[in-house]
Amino acid sequence: ASPPDPGPGVWEAWRAGHQALIDALRKSGVRNLLIADGLRGAQRLDGAPALNDPLGQLAYAVHPYFGAEDNSPAGWDQRFGRFAASHPVIATEWGHAARHCDRGGADTVEQLLGYLADRRIGVIGYGADEVHSRLLRWDGDKPVWSSYKNRPCDGGAAGPGELMRALFDRPAREAAAAHAVA
């Protein structure tokens, strides 16, 4: 079973701590983008109060790992999607390892990445340099994107690499299509 929903007292403590950190960083002259993790290992932003950044350089982080309630648009809407409709959100950590195949295969990964793109939720592809990366593997000195095509979900070369690459190529394709229409 998943942890209970965060209540108002928990969110108020989260807000107070994050706001104090934002204020201290800005007072010291830091101008970088700041990213505030949600609750429950950054898996939840539902009910989060807004934070105030005088520079307007603030985003909220979510970690959409695949679980019983986190493998469909309805679950994503509840946990972070509705919040993302009015706040900048980035999926700063996510993954689909072989152990997640029983909770959703390649189709679920593709659905998540499409969901994030459609809602303009940023996504970071991290861990590409790890020995057992699910994003890419190395063929000698040449990186090769992982793929689920013709591979079992839990296979060694299977992974969301080509899906991530397509996601990152999407803005360029959309811009080219818009330019062709104009």
C-alpha cells in the first residue's frame, strides 16, 4: 500500500522549509534555477502550496516511478499532473528498470513520456553513463540508444533510450511542421 496522502500540516512544513531555503539562497546572491522536490520521495505534488521566488526561477520536481497507482494518466494527474497545469514541473528522476516490467512495459513508458510532453512537463534522462544504463549501451566507443523493439521488456539491451531520443527530437519536428505550414 502507498503512504497516506500528504495533509495540510505536512505541506505547510514543506512550504516553510523550502521557502526559507529559497529566501536564503536569493539573499546570498544565487540566481540559478531552483528546483523544489515534492513529497514522498518527490512522487507527490498534489496539494502543494505555491512557493515564492522573487526571480521567478523556480520549478517543482517529480519522480514518477512506476507503481500500483503510478502507471496511468489518472494516477499521474492525481499525483502531479493537475499541479503542473499551473506550475513549472520537471521529472528530474524516473526510470524503467527490468524489475518494473510487471508494473508496465514499453507501452507504459511510451505513455508516460507522451503524457509529460503533452502537458509540457520537463523530463531529464539521467544515468546514461552508468554501466547498466537503461538509456544507452556502448558498442566499443560508440553509444547506442536502448530500445524495446523486438526485445523482451526485461532484456539486457531493452530500455527507453529511443523513446527519450524521440521525445527530445519532438520540439524540432513540431517547429519544422509549423514553419512548413506558415
